[in-house]
Amino acid sequence: MSNLKHAFNMTLFLFAIWLLLSGHYTLLLLIFGLLSTLLIVLLAHRAELIDREIHPVLLKPSLLPYWLWLAREMIKSNIDVSLRILNPRMPISPKIFTVRAGQKTDLGRVTYGNSITLVPGTVTVDVDDDIFTVHALTQEAAADLESGEMNRRVCNVENVF
């Protein structure tokens, strides 16, 4: 039953993308778009490619606050890194350190690791179960990550997955 739910959600997700990209809304083309989407999902289901990991979680409204927070962090870090590149007097003090991931699922840990890397100035360089090795461009970037705010936010959205 769970795979059928994921297949249904995947069908809706892919059809929505088809609608956005096609720009054609005549009845015949809508039917063809829906049939092609159903065919793709059927083939993926028969090939056992539809599982919890590919569930289109990006569509869940409860993730919106996390995505907005992450976008804000990315913008702040972009500005900081850009200023450090343009102004040689601003210190660059690289640091490699570890943080513990509090997520319980693989998808949660992947989201955490990718979120770290998406924020300019920090990169996840190694993952060993729930210990992430991170390179930070500055001490401030390291301190932000060590504060646990991102870990907490990813843990909060993990239940949505």
C-alpha cells in the first residue's frame, strides 16, 4: 500500500511538472500528458524504482519554513564569502571539525549533509554513520554549524519525510 501511495504522489508530481513545462492546456494534450505520466510511473513501479527515498517531499507545505530558513542562510553566507574574497583584510581561517547528526533516517542525514554543503563556506567532507566531518572557511561558519541550529531544523523536518 505504501508504494501505491508513493506512486500516486509521484504521478501527481510528474504531471504537475509536465503541466508547468508544456504550457499547453487543450483537453487532448492534457490527456496525453496524464497518460505519459502514468506510463512512466507504471514502468518505474514495475522496475521497483518507486520507494520512500524518491517520494516527492519537496511538495509538502510543512517544509516551506525550512527551505526559507536555508535560503536565508545561503544568502547570508554568500555575502560573507564574497566579501572575504573581495577584501583581503577579512580573515579566512579554515577549520575542519566534526558534528553529530541527530537524524534517525538515511534521508534525514543526507538532507543534513547536503544542507551543510549548500551553505557557502562549509562543505561536508566525510560521513561516518552519524558523525559528519566538515570543512569551514571561517571560524564563524564553523561556530554557526556547531551551534546545532541546522541539525535541529533538519530533525524537525525529518518527520515530514
